[in-house]
Amino acid sequence: MRSKVTVVLLFLNVVLFYYIFQFEQKWRAERAQLEARRRVLPPEAATIERFVRTSVNAPTLAAEKRTDNWWLTQPIEWPANPNAISRILNELQFLEHETSFAVADLEKGSQSLADYGLAEPALVFTFTSGRREFSLKIGDRTEIGNRLYILSPDGERIHVVNRSVADSLGLATAQLRAETIFTVPIFEVRSLALQTAPPANLKIRLRREGARWGFETPILARANKNAVEVSLNALNSLTAKRFVEPRDPDADRTGLDSPQLRVTLEGNARRETLLIGAPTGQITPPREGESAGTALVEVFAKFEDKPAVFVTALPAALLDILRSGQETLRDPRVLEFEASTVSSFTFAAPNRPEFNLQRLESPTAREAWQLIVRNGAGQAPLTLPADTAVVQDFLKRLHLLSATSFLSDSPSAAELENYGFNRPEREITLSLTTGGGPRANEPSSVTLQIGARPGERSMAYARVTHAPFVYQIAPDLLTDIPTVARYFRQRLLSELPEGTLVTAITLTDLSTNAVLLQKAAPPEGALTAETIGADESTERRPQVVSLLGHLRALRAKSFNSPNFDVAGVEFNSVTVPWRYRLDFALTLTGGTAQTVTSALYFTERIGGTTQLAGTADFGGVTFELTQELLDVLFALTYAPQHDPGPPIIAPAPTPEPATGKSGNP
């Protein structure tokens, strides 16, 4: 019994599912048919290629699609506004009616197309898709609701649709025109060409290769990427202020028969050439606080292959840049390299020994570069640690070295001699880890020469030996960078290891042999802030502690000479004797303790920020003290001899006894 009930229930479920399936399929078909009936236009509305709009109140407007962009072809040929075109196409593609009725039924009610404004419609929109043409007529408003009557393209039905279709299809011509002049977007621009008017008739062409811009004509040179892209942005933002009709009185003075400038942007398989003609005479002055280059100059313009003439406003600075693009768009940097790719460089100057700096293969945090000095023929080169900060600053200055003007792109031998390149003031050869070889990744070198005319130090000239260009540069590299190897030497002369102890210091005035400071550490101890001694004055204790810190990390401000003479040091062609000597003892711990002594010699303070020191250590060297160590020595050497002591306070005057008359006789 139960089996029969189960079989019956299964049969009923199958019947029910079959009925639901059949009903839903029919419902879906009816819904699809209803949706198709509500759509006014056929599926071809999704692939419109051209349209024409005629209206009794406005001139005929036509537009067509060219590759990926839309262009207006009537009343003027001009790029179309992509947003406005998208609005029209979407409106047509998804146009639906509220209701509709057949044209054949109008006679039954004694009506005609004229009753709905469709006999002579105010607006007719004709579009082409493929090889078929469709025409949509828009009639009057309905009496109830904000709707319109339109006639289907086949002329068989009248549809009642929302009024938004008239708002979209009836956009003004100004709204359908693109705001900007050029249609090639910035990211697509591959080349920029400029041509000035005769008689100069200068032709300039720049091309982008990857992230770089370079000149192709009239010279092969690097272009200033920022200047080029800023100019392209300015060109891409130009707009048409008004259009010049043939009957316009301005049409005869546009100057476009011989334009003052031709600007060509080339993109992916398309190019646009803008002709810039005569100025209209209208200039918009810069706003308060802005430079004169922001003033807007109105000029006549047109595209080379388009008949429409219009007026646009260019910034005065942009006009100047485009007219002299060979210089304004050129990269002013003399050298093109990255500091991280420099493996070594050679520095040479007249009457000075040549020296090299080399990057260490396994640099430490402090000694990434080493200085190689050759003192003479037949002598082994001397290797010294170089100051990484100084080297990096020097390479940065070379990287940023820029021309103040471009003197010559093809100088003669006489011109090179006139600029001082027959015996350059500086010759710097950089060895790079990248840039050479067939794969552009093998070491290569580039040599920079800096010349100057005899007796002229207000300007300098630069050239790279493998390029023909001569630049005028600021003379900073001649005046700020010394021609001696010690300029690049490591400023940190010594840094005591953690276990090294300073056990004694003695500061002596050599002119009187007077001991100005003497401190010794307790047995098996070191001089520290705690062991200096309670007898030291409160004023001198911070100076002594600071002096100990400078001895542990002795640093030079700059180097005066690679040699040391106990008699004195030469400064400004005068021998200055040593005035003070600082003797200090160091105990080296670890294993067997060893004690070594060293001495530092100091001159008198020569200027407000200048005092020299020397030592026989480190191969013998004389150097200029840092401001911090100079201040410490001044406090320790000046105060004992010149301190006038505490100020004398004069006793307060004794007040005179008061005198007065008694009230009694």
C-alpha cells in the first residue's frame, strides 16, 4: 500500500514540475516579446555609424564615426564631444514607448499625422547602421504628461515616449562640439613637430622613445622631458573660443595662408597639424600675482586638413616656447647618467697631479669609495679612504650640471680653442657600469671637459668629448671644487674601537710651555665624565668631556696639506707656527694591554671659524678643525689666560641721615 502511494506522489510531482516548466517558458517568451515590442528602434541602433539631424529651428547637424572617434561634419568639421555623443547613442539604443498605435488606424478616428505634428515634424533624426538607413520623426507633445509622439522608422506606428529623447537629440551644436582642439591624448603622442614661418622656416621634430624624449631634427640631442610634457598638456587644453565664418570681417586677416607656426601631434596611426596664424589683437593680462607668461594671446587657427577657422587663446609663455623650441625644449643637463652606475672617475686639472676615485666592490657603511693618489712617476699609488658624502655630493652636482645657454652644436677647432678646450680647466672621466656594448650593459666611459677663457672667471664652458655640443655653464665647479685629491679624502680621521681607553690628556701652550689642562685616569681605568675629577671647575667640565668625545672620533672640516711639519703649517702663503699641543694616551685592551701616545698640534685661532691642526699620525696630515672642536679648544685655551675673573661689584652708597624740623620749639 505504501509503495502505491509513493509512486502516485512521484507521478504527481513530475506532472507539477512539467507544468511549471511549460508555464515559465511561455511566460519568458511573452516577456521577451513584450520587451521587443516596447523598443522603438531595431537592434541596428546599437551600431550607429553616422547620423544627421534636421530641424526647423537650427541648422542641419551631421556626425560620423572615424575609427574610434566621432567627428561633426556639419555645420563645421570638428571633433565631437564624446559624452554628448554617448548620451545620444544610449538614448536611441534603449528608447522605449509608453504606448503605441498603428498609423493605419488613424483614418478610423478621422485623424492624420498632422494631428500629432508628424506630417511636418520639428525634428528629424536619420542614422545609418551598416548599409541601412533609419529615419526617426519627432512630433508634438502629448496633452497629458511630459511625453512626445514619434513616428517609427518604417512609418507604420506612432509611439508615445518620454520627452528626454528630444532633450538628447536636440542638443545645441556648441554642446556637441569637443571643448579641446586636439583629439590625440597625451599618453598616445609619439612625436611633436614644430615649424616656424619663413624666412627662418625652422623645422623641429621630437620623438618619444619609452620614457624619454629626443630631438630628431635639426640635431640629434636629448629633450627636456618635463618641458615637452608641460607643453603638450598646454596644447591639449587649448579650446576654440569662436569660429570665423567666410563672411566674417576677420576672415581676410587670419594669416593662415602663411602661418607663424605649425604644430603637429602624431599618435597611433593618426596625426593632427594645427596652423597658428595672426593674432587677433586681444590679450588677456595675467591675474594679480601671476607672471607675464600667463597672459593669453588670441590668435586665428585651423587644422591643416580641415576648413574650419577659429580663434583660440594661447599663453604667451607657450608661444615663446614653441617659437624657440630648439632651445626651450632641449635638455639643459650636460651629462646623462645615474650616480649609482658610476664605478670610478678620474679628476685632472692643469699643473695638478691626476687622481682617481673608485667605488669599493664590498663597501662598508662609511668607506664606500677609495681615493687613489699617484705622487710621482715610479712611485706606488697611495690608497686612502674617500668621504662618501663628498663624493656623492660631487656626483650629484655633475648630474645636475646644466647649461645656461647652448653656444654651438657644431663648433670649429678655432671655437673650441677660444672656449679654452685646448687646455681645459677640468677634465673628469666617469666610468659607468652600464651603457656600453651591444646590449648597452657593459662598462662605458664619458669625459666632461670644462674650459674658460684666460682671465675670465665669470663664466665657464662645458662639452662632452663624444658629442659636438658646447654649453655655457655657471663657474661653480671651477670655484667650489678644489683640484687637489685631499678634497675627497675621508673627513673622519680616526674612530677608536669600543675597547680603546683614553687614559691621559695634556694641553700645553707652546709659546710659554704652560700646561692648560692635565688629566689622568685612575689605575686600570679611563677618562670619562665621572672620572675627570671633582676638582675640575663646573665651567670647564663640559668642555673636557666634549674634548674626550672628539678624540674618540677625530673629524676634519677640510684638509690643508697631506704633509705635517712640526715647525708649523703654511696658510695663505705664510707659515703659521703651532701654538698648542695636545698629548693623549690610549690603552688598547684585549689580550695584553698596550699603551700608545699621540699628539695633536693646533695653531692660534686664525679667524672666526678657522683654526688649523696637524699630526704625524695617519701618514702626517694638517687639517682645519670642525666648528665644534674649535669652540671646545677656545674655551680651554682662552679662558685661563684672558678670563678677567668675576665682576667687581661696587659697594652701595651709604644713605645720608634724614634732616627735618621738629614740630615743637
